[in-house]
Amino acid sequence: MGTFSSGGDKSTIKNYNNVDSLAASITPVKGLPTGFDWRNYSAVTLPKNQGQCGSCWAFSATGFLESELIRRGTADNSLDLAEQFMTKCDTTSYGCNGGYPFAAADFGLKNGLPFESTYPYNYNYNYANICTSPIIGRTFNDIVSSVGKYSSSKKASNTTIATYLLQRPLMLGVNANDWSGYAPSKSQVWSCKSSNSKGGINHAVLLVGYTSSYWIIKNSWGTNWGLGGYIYVTKSTSYNCGIGLYFGWLTNTLTPVV
């Protein structure tokens, strides 16, 4: 399981520590739909597998950037960017020892990312000159966008999270201490222990949708885990694995698709 710390983000990342200012920073959607799923818009790439490496932060950021390019209409959901490059070259983070998804997304925006086919993911292998070779993949040349983050001991409301989610998939921090017990054959909707829902954020994922009762989350433990690589987590704030304490987006707003 990947781990990450909540500190160490680059100064270009905007921090929102107040729930009220966060909600006011985006035009609210009147009458939020009861359910929404970016997969229905072909805007989410396939779940991947980080293996025995604490690189969840890189998979969260790369999945976010893949979805962002699809959302902008410059790629389709076959896009596959290289987590290997992110893991080895983003010096803000610590490779397999954890990292910062928001800073990693900022790194990808500024530097671009190679395709997975150029540097296939293998956390035990050091590609020669991977961090100095010209990037043959996708560049962003993104001047107007920066990464916004919410990081607080007070959870953002489900309405606030959903409002941001209608703009684009979101990088998300969770407490995944008991996710190994997720068994969709018994119950598709997972409830964490209350003690694991108050804090202790230690895993980075991608939030891609919701229903009236649960969040739809893309994980990075392979497609044989969970529901084809996904987990559905209850929206009950007492048992939601810490959802609402730590999530990230881009500061430029988009017209919601609904």
C-alpha cells in the first residue's frame, strides 16, 4: 500500500484550509445530481498497479492528469502516462517511500510526462537518463492552471466535494488501513472503522464519481482488487475513510458537464 505525507507541497500550490472559503471559490451547481460518474464520459483511464512500492501519490497524480487531458478533449481514455518517470524524477517526493500527489501533479503540469510505453513501470529498475531525456509523450505548457488543495482537520462537506468533482476527477487522500478487508462479493459499499475516518490519511487515489450513498474511487492496486480496481466508499462522514480531509484539483474552473 502506498503512503504519503500531507506536507512538503510546492509554493505554487494553493491551499484552502477553510471549508467556507473553499466552497466559495467555485460557482456552486444548483441542484447537484444525485449521482455522477466520469467513467460514463470515457474520462477515466484503467486502474493500474503500484506493486510493492509506496508510489500511490504518483498514480493518483498521473491518473488525474490523464483524466484532465481527456477532459480537455486532447486525448482519449487509452492514454497511459508513465508513473515511472513521476516516481523517479519528482524530487519533491520520495519514490517508493511516499510522496505528495498535489506537488506531483504540479510537476507533471510543468514538465510533461512520457508515455508508459517509453518507461514501463518497474519500481525496481533504474532507466538510464530517465530524468534528463527529452519527454516524448504529453506536455501541458500550462500557464493558467495551478494545483489547488484542501487539507484540514475539518472535513469538507459532501456537497463541496461533489461540486468540485463535477469539474473533473479529483486527487484524494484517504485512510486505507482497513481496505484490505474490502470484499465486494459480500458488500460493494465499504465503511471504514470510525477510528480510520477521523484522520491518519495515508493513501492517495482518484475520486471519479458518486451516488446518493457512496463515493466511486479508482485505486492503484490492480484490476484484480476490489471492483475491477475500484472501491465504493460510504458517504456517511463517520465511516468514510477520511474522505473530505485532503483532496486536490486545478484552480481553473470548467463548465460542469451536467
